[in-house]
Amino acid sequence: MAVSIRDAQGSPEDRKWIQSVYRDYLNDLAMLNTGIFPVLGEFGHREPDLLARWFADDRAHPLLILKSDTPAGFALVVRPVKLAGGGPVIDYRMSEFFVLAKFRRLGIGRDAAQLILNRFAGQWEVTEYLRNTGAVRFWRDVISGYTHGHYTERVVDGEVRQVFRSVNSPAPRAGEKRS
């Protein structure tokens, strides 16, 4: 039973599925008690507005994670706006990543993350909230294995940030260092 990913951008069915589980994702985040993620319904139902931005933004890549042909989760990869004179160039950022509870601890998230990283060649940044110990542990394990330990990590303002170059990336541009 293989893990795969597919673009959700052009599929109304995939978009509807993501909408159907998005509240589960937000509920998981709210349970972290970070104060960043509101309890569902606290500020009304903004989920449709948030998801509409995913599908309208040409820098966003909403993806469906599949176990065989069954939806098991979703991811959102974004191409950040390049800021003049600021920090390292980041080509891609893992903005959202979610696997349904019944599919967790089966290697589906790890396999999906590797597929996503292979698909989008370039300099990556993955950020987790420090208090989300499960996510920190997951991404450290995935990124360390994927890069064979060749990544940088910083903790800034309560966030863990890993920066690395995807394995299938082209060689660094002139004057650019590898992570």
C-alpha cells in the first residue's frame, strides 16, 4: 500500500475533502494551548476564508496525502515572497502538514514528507511551534534522515526552524552556500 501525493489545486473533490478535515487539524493545534490557535468557534468560522486563500494563491501548492487511493492527510507548500536584503533565500516553506489520527505512526507522514521534498527542489524551511513536541520530533527525524544530517536548526521566538536543501535540488548558485 503505497503513499502518494497529488495536487489538490484543480480538484473540487480534493478541496472539499480538505475542508472536511480542516477543523480536525485546527482542533489538534488548539489543544497545544499555545494561545496562537483559537479553540474552534472562538472567532467564528473562518476556515472557508483561510482555505480559499490556499486555492487562490499562485505561490501555494495544496496537496492531498494518499494511502493507496484513500485520502490520509494534506499539506500546503508555499513559495515565500523574496525579501530584498533579508536572510537566506528560501524557495519553499512547509506551511501546513496534517495526517489524520487513524493514519499516524504508520510511516505515512514520513513518506509523504519525503515525496513532497523530492518534488519541490530547492532551499526549504520547516517551522514548528516549540511546544508542539510531536511535530518537532517528527520533523527533526524526517529532515535529519532526508538530509543525512545536513541541515541547520534554530529556535526563534518559540519556533523551531530547520533550513536545508532538498536532496534532488540542483547545485547551489554561484556564491550560495549549502546548509
